[in-house]
Amino acid sequence: MKFLVAVQNLPPKKDGASSMWGKAAEIPRLKALRSTVLEAFGGSSILLDNVELGLVLYADERAGDLDNFITGICDGLMAAHTRTPIFDTDWEDIPANAHPRLPIAFEDDSVVKKITAERVDPGIGGFRYELSIIGTKVD
């Protein structure tokens, strides 16, 4: 199965020891990632194995390190850790299937076998990214 999504904004970014799930700057990015991928999946999660991710990030270096965005995407497509505090009021405006307690694309990002990523000049379109997800559906 292959999916391609485009999102207007930056991807979620994981950096530091604290969870991105509770950071005010990351919540809108997580919502956009999870909602957009869920929509590409037809409205419900599709758990995948042997996953390949491809990222094209339209942003300059000031936006953050490319590897932090990759980690944010990988973690953002899984369910948040059970000990992570999630405030449901932060997530009321997205589909219930996109809630952080549920996985979107895989149970664990250990199923990711290949990642390609590149950063390109954002030009006049502003910060945005394209994400390709390829994998085998888990039945």
C-alpha cells in the first residue's frame, strides 16, 4: 500500500526529553499529521508493517533539524505512550480515530525499515511537507 499526503505547516518535531504531545507548538502539527494521514487512509487507521517513509520538507534551516522532524512524524503516527498525559480538550476538534491514544499507521515505529528525507527551499508556498508512506497492511 502506498499513500502520499501533503500538509501545510511543519511536521511535529521531537526534541529534548519532554513529550511533544503536551507542547503547545506541537499539538497543531500533530493534529494536522494525524488527521491528514487518517483521511488518506480512508478515515480509519491502517496498521502497516515493513514501512518506508519519505519526507520532503519545504522549510529553511531555522525551522529545525531534519532528524527531529523525522522522529516527530514516526512517533506521531503511533499512539502516545500510555503514561503520557493527554488532555482530551486539546483533541476535540479532530476525528475520534485521530486521538493520540490510537495508532494511525503502525503500533510501533520499529516497523519502519527505510526513511528518506530532504529539505528544500519553501519558496512562496510557505512551510509545508509531503510525506509518502509505503507498507504492507497488517491483517
